[in-house]
Amino acid sequence: MIIQPAIKSNICVRVHPLGCKENVRRQIEFVKQSGEFKGPKTALIIGGSSGYGLASRIALGFGCKTNTVNVSFEMEPRGATRTGTAGWWNNIFFQQFAKEEGLSFKDFVGDAFSFEMKEVVVDYIKKKYGKIDLLIYSLASNRRTDPRDGVTYKSVLKSIGDEVRGYSIDITSLSLKEEIMEPATEEEINNTIKVMGGEDWQMWVEMLSEAGVLADDFKTIAYTYLGSPATYPIYKDGTIGQAKKHLEQTAAALDNIVKEKYNGEALISSSKAIVTKASIYIPIFPVYGAILYKVMKKHGTHEGEIEQKYRFFKEMIYGNERITDEESRVRPDNLEMDEQVQSEVEDILKSVSNENVREITDIEGFIDDFMKINGFNFDNVDYDEDVDLEELAKLEL
Ligand code: NAI
Ligand code: NA
């Protein structure tokens, strides 16, 4: 099959396996060039197939030889047209590179929210590794079935109170379109908290703890985005922000338990805005992202997911350079939050239009990242090559 990109309403409906491989390879290369550091023996990552979860897995695996167990929800290729999801291929090629490196790893593909998945994973950890030292919670989903009542909740990306007006980026035409973020109902807010809040994270920690598979000094970290006044209306003060607030409350509760039982810690970490499968869905957010890329690249402080996570684990989690805020959140987003950066971003936000979007924002770099997370736009991948999806798709489970 010869795979060309196909974008429909800003979603890449096809992905290129060999480009996904290149994406994983480049992240590994970055870590190897940056050097080893001391980290955890065994980590469980929920959502480790793409974005920040995958970068965490690569930073730990290739940076500290950590054994990594990953739970993700991905689709394998099917038939003549369905290429599978990028995360499916990322898992495959992570495995291939990890094997070459002599690392220990395991993948579970399915619903992390379910009891069944938790049982299988806990059981595996118990038999194979005995204990884990780290649990990363990097899940992004628009729905969750609560295993206790079987009800499926859907999250929404909406504002609270007033509507918010801004622009969205149309990926195929490289242009801006006016976009309105509608205010959510009370029910929508509550459902979003059910999906993206801390309930499931807490269930994981409780099940792992009850099974006796948490090591002394065990750490668990959930990822959040705090952003700046420029993004508050669409993120922190919107529905997703309410879910993240719940995640923070969960962290506080878990921290007490984990401290007492394991002398460990439960942390929230706020990461930098980047292009991922999840973030591209947030209305108005991509424009902020394209501007942020422009400003941070100009200042030489721009980071992709792997640069961000490598620095995070090496310096802030397993090193002595942790940056925290007044709420004890760990802040690898410090470079994004820099005052000068934010003031320049706000200036550009005020003047951006279709006429100047290519000059004053990094819309091209932003979209290039979008193509790359789907396996396209790599100069060293031959996109005319006929790829055998079935042959490539031999994921070890
Ligand atoms: P992503 O879409 O790249 O990754 C989401 C992961 O969750 C994937 O591995 C996917 O397979 C997994 N997943 C989804 N539903 C699942 C299910 N039911 N069972 C098992 N796995 C499931 O997203 P991204 O952006 O890396 O998000 C991860 C975390 O990072 C989120 O908490 C997000 O809020 C946070 N974050 C993201 C930022 C960004 O700019 N992308 C900025 C700051 C924080
Ligand atoms: Na992720």
C-alpha cells in the first residue's frame, strides 16, 4: 500500500507507519545524545503510545533503562484502507528499538478505564517485575465508561459561563477560521470531570497498592496543562480545566496515602503546549500554539515532547532541579510561562489575521508537527514505497 496523507476536518484519517517509526527513532536519538540519568527501575505508563506518554516512556527507557509497561487504546490496521492509528505503530516501533537496546517492556492495548485491564496489568506486574516505582498517568480521552456503574460519560471542550471567540486553524488551507467556543451545561461539566478528572487515576493507584506492587519511594505523576491568561478562557476556566482541578484534588489525596505507606509522592505536573492527537481538538488552542512556537523558537527555548519530558525526569523528578509552584505542582512549562514569552504571545494574538498568519505565527511549524505525529513530512522517509501493513503490524502482546 502506498500511503498518502488524507486530512478531513483537521483529522488525519491515515497514518504512515514508517514515518511513525522515524518519529520514535528521532526521540530515542535525542535521549541517547543527551545522556543517561538515574531513574526508576520499573514504570507503568497509562497513555504511553503517543504525545507526552510516549515521550515519557522513551525518556525513561532509553535514558535510565527503565522497564516500561504501557497501557494504550489504539487501532491496528485493517483491510485495504485503514492504516491503524499512529499510537499503534509507535508501540510497534518502540518495541523494536527497545528490543535492540536490550530493554524490558510490555504493551497492553485496550481500555485503561476498565477493571479487566487493571487486573491483567496488576497481575502481569506482580509476576514479571514484582513492583513498580513509578506510575505515569498521561491519558487523554473524550469518553469513559465507569466500570462501577457501566455508564459511559462524554467529555466536552467548552467554556464556562460566556462563549469564547477566536480562530481555529484549517490545516489543509493553512488559514484561520472564526471559531466560537460554546459554554457548557452543568451536566457537560460534570461529565468532563468524570472522564478527564482523577477518578480513574485513583482507581489505578488503589488497585496497585492493594495488590502490593508499589515499591518504597513509589511516585505517581499525572499531567496537566495550566497555561496563561491567554488560554484561561478556553482551558483552565473551561470544562477541561474543571477536570484538571479534580485531578489536582486527587493528587493531594493520593499524596497523603503514598507518603505514609511508601514514603513516596503523588504529583501533578504542568507541561508545555505542544501538538498532539489530543491537543489539536481543543478549539482556539492551535492558534495559541502556533504563536507560542514562533516566540519560543525565536528565544531558543522551544521544546517538543521529548525535550520536555527528558528535562522533566532528569532534572525535576530524579534530579535536584525541581521547579514547583505555590500549589506544589511541578512546572516543566516554566519556559512557556516566561513573562517575556507570554507578553510577546499576547501581542501577536491581538493582531493575528489571515493576512499575516504565516509571518507572525509559526503555523507552518505547527502543522508540520501535526503531520509528523501522523507519520508524514519526514525528509528521510520514502512516501512512494509500497508498505506491507500486515507484515509490519506484529505487535508483541
Ligand atoms: P495523546 O492523545 O497523544 O495521548 C493520549 C494517550 O491516551 C494515548 O496513548 C492513548 O492511547 C491513550 N488513551 C486514550 N484513551 C484510552 C483508554 N480508554 N485506555 C487506554 N489508553 C487510552 O495526548 P497528550 O497530549 O500526550 O495528552 C497526555 C496528557 O498530557 C493529558 O493529560 C494532557 O492533558 C496532558 N498535556 C498535554 C499538553 C499538550 O499540549 N498536548 C500540554 C499539557 C498537558
Ligand atoms: Na500521551
